[in-house]
Amino acid sequence: MAVSVNPATAATAPATPARTVSARHFVRLKLRVMGNNFRGQGWRIAMFVGGALVGLWFAAGGFFLFAAPGMTDNAQYAVLVAAAGGGLLVLGWLLLPLVFFGVDETLDPARFALLPLPRRTLVVGLFAAALVSVPVLAAAVASLGLVLTAWALGGWSAGVVAVLGVLAGLLLCVAASRAVTSAFASMLRSRRVRDLAAVLLAVTAALLGPLQVFGLAALRQTDWTRLTGPASVLGWTPFGAPWTAGIDVAQGRVWAAPLKLLITVAAIGALLAWWSRSLESAMVGSATAGRAPARGGVEGGAVAQLFPRAAGWARRDRFGALVAREARYWWRDARRRANLITIAVVGIFVPVMINLGGAGFAFESDAGSTGASDSSPVLVTLSMIFVGVLASTTLANQFGFDGSAYAANVVAGVPGRVELRARMTAFSLYVLPMLAVVAVVLSTVLGRPGWIPLTAGSLAATYGVGLAVNSFVSVLGAYSLPETSNPFAMNSGAGVAKGLLTLVTMLATAVAAVPMVVAAALLGDAWLWLALPLGTGYGLGAALLGAYLAGDVLDRRQPELLATVTPRR
């Protein structure tokens, strides 16, 4: 029996409603991607669990710090602890992703560029997915100490307001981190703005060093009761407003709580709007056509253009080509450039803080002398070991920077020893001048120009053994990085992996550099002149030996290494 269908009726039949995309879909997608990344990767699971335990350990310390005023029934310092601790928490979420851990980009925004998703839906969904992470859980556990303090000092009403403030503060931390890193990554995509952005970041981070030196010196003579006034002012800024709302209710200033929560909500809205603009720019991208280079002869034109000025001395063979490529990448790749900025800034100010602040630096001691005279060759050597360790650790995941592009080296059959020596050489073209500046600056600041050979030799030795250690680590412990324009992005769990891997390489490099400390302690003034030649020889020999031995391992593991550093889609 035939069934007739009226076209008019069929045209007016209701269509199947389209499913609305909400924030929960992004959260479920992130959890599924995280599960797929961990599938069959036991070492990733172990690193993730270990990193989570470390994060919860720090969170427990923060919890007791925030809960101390309530546990001791000390209402005088409650505002100070809430405003200062909360402000440092927000500041940490702003700066730490820029200089160390990176931002989790499990859901890369660029993957959604071709989907018909409204910008508001995308921002809300990515924001909700960003809340599902170990750092957010650790920050939540730590800030619950404020709830305990508010509850102990002001009862359940103050505790409820503190819970609202803590939740708003966590949203503020995540929004600030995402907005700042996304905006900075968008700037770095433009070559002209990239240089300016790098300088501004370096200057901003550089100001933290001197402020910390003078801050630590001032804390020893500070009357904490005088800081309650500045803490109250900080509590009316987005840095301290969400964390002090519950304390205000506990101390009878009920009217202040809604105003501070309103300040926090306004700050979150402004940050999300800023993130939305930079996120759309990152998805759309910017294609600017540069001026075509002038063409010349084969040797003087096309081939010469492949060698940047820093590697212009390199011979025109396989080794020289690899050095030229790596030197160009270290100068142009935003992710690698961010690591160079960290070395330049931290490498100068940490030794200054160790030798001045760590040795009893104060504005003026009782004897009328500063702590600079308390510096010793052993202390200087220890600080130089830290700088050398920091510089060399950047290569702990050097193949992860290449990603799937490393397949070209595998297909070409580049020997592992040549590969590692070329990468060491290209990286050293930028790092060694920085280390030389560190050696000269520190000796000059200490008023001991005769210690320049000591500082330079200690740096050369530690940097060399660090290159050897990280050669093995980069081959055996590599991990993939997300394919994104954000130089601070990390795959899910990769931030934990990077932290643990960095800790292991730092410890191994420091142990290998112990002979420099022993020599500085035993040889006395003679070591001030022997440190440079012996340290340079020790570091150079260790680096070449590391490249030789790790190169054999690389030859055997090239396919596995390529599979490891290739991002999963």
C-alpha cells in the first residue's frame, strides 16, 4: 500500500532541534582528551599523580597559613594574611605560567576556528574547562583556610561570605592567567612587536629581583602592625577584594562585603572580555607578507640566507646547516625566546639575591657594613651553579620544540652525535654571552673584579655538565608540546611532567658540578685563577662526552622519540 506525502505538510514539519553547545561539553571534552593522553602512557600517569601530590602538599601549607589567624583567634592579622596571601596567589597565577609551568592547552582554541561557535560560547566553555585542573584544586584547598578563619572569627555568616569570596577569587585567578598569556602570545606572533614584548617582560620581571632583595631585608625590621593599613587598601583592589570579604563580615563591616564581591565580578568580566578579544585574534591569525629577500648567487644568496648572522661562521655542511637552523629557531620561535628571557632575567638577579640578600643583606647592619663583604668563593660558586643549571635545563625537552618537524631529521638519517652537538652549539651562541654578562655583573656588584675568572669558570663547568645531562634527558624523557601560537601552552599533564623533569635534571647537574664547590673550598686563592681554565675544560669535555654517549642512544631511539614528541590530534 503506497503512502502519499503532502509536500506542503512535509515542508512545514518541525525540524529536529539542534543541540546547544554549553560549558559542560567543553569540560567533558577536556576530560576525554586527558584520558586519551594518559592511555598507554604509564610514565605520564606517574608524573601527573606525583605532581598532584606535590601540589596538594603546597596547598596544605597554604591552608594552614590562611587559617592561622582563625586557629589562634588573632583578628588583628586576619586582614593582613588574607589581603597579602590572596594578592600573592593572584600574582602567582599571572607570572608563573609566563616564566615556568606554562598554560594547559588541552583544548587548543585554534581547533575550534572552523566550527560555528559563538565567541561567547567558546570563551565560557574554555573558561569552564580551564577550571578542571590540579593548580585550581590546589589553590582551592589553600584558600579554604580563609573560610576557616572567617568562620572562627565571625560565625557561619562570615564563613558563607568567605566561601563566595574564595570562589570568586579562583575565577579571577584563572581568568587573569588566561587573559595575560593569550594576549602576550598574540603579541609575540608579530615579529616587530615580539621584540618589544620580550623587552617589556624582561624589564617587568627584572624589577621583581631588586624589590625582593629590599623586601626581604625590610621584613627583618618590619613592625607588622603597621602593615594592616596597606593591607586594608590592598583589600579594595581586585588582588585582595575576594579574599578579604569574609574577614570584613567577621569584623563587623558587613557593608564592605558586597562591594568587594562586585569589584571582583567586574574584574573577572573585564578579564574575560580581554581574553575574548585576544582569543579571537589567535584563532583568526595574522598573515602579513614580508618583503621578498633580494636574490643573489647560489652560494652568496640562497644558501647564505639560510645562515643567520649568529651562525655565519658555520661551515656549509650538515653540521653547519643544523646549527644555522637551530640558531634561527631560537631567535624567532616565541616559545624558545620565552626561555631565553627567563635565563637572562633570573640568571642575573638570583645570584645577586643569594650573595647580597642571602648573606645578611640589610639596609645597614649594626656594624655599619652591608652583607656584600660576607660573600665567599664557595657562596659565589653555589650561585653560579644555580645559573648554569637553569641555563642548561632549557634543553631538557629540546626535541619537543620541533614536534612532528623532527621527522625531517629522521628521514635524512642525521647521526645522533652530529644532531646533539649542533643543537648544543646553536643554543650556546645565545646563552654563553648571557653567562659572560652574569659573571662580570656579579663580580662587579660584589666589588670583587678579581673574581671574574671564578664566576666564569664555575658557569662554564656547570653549563657544560648540564648540557651532557640534558642530552640524555631530552632523548629519554621527551614529551610533546601543543601546536599553538601560545608560547606558554602546555598539554594536559605536561606542566607536571615539565616540573618533575626539570627537578630531576637540576639535581643531576648540581651533583655533577659539586667538584667546583669542593675546589673553591679547599684550594683558596689559587682557585680564583685556576677556576676559569679548569672549569672550561671540565664543562667542554663533559658536553662533548655527553653528546657522544647520548648520540648513540638517539640513533637507536629516533622512531620512538619522533612518536613521543609528535602532538596527538
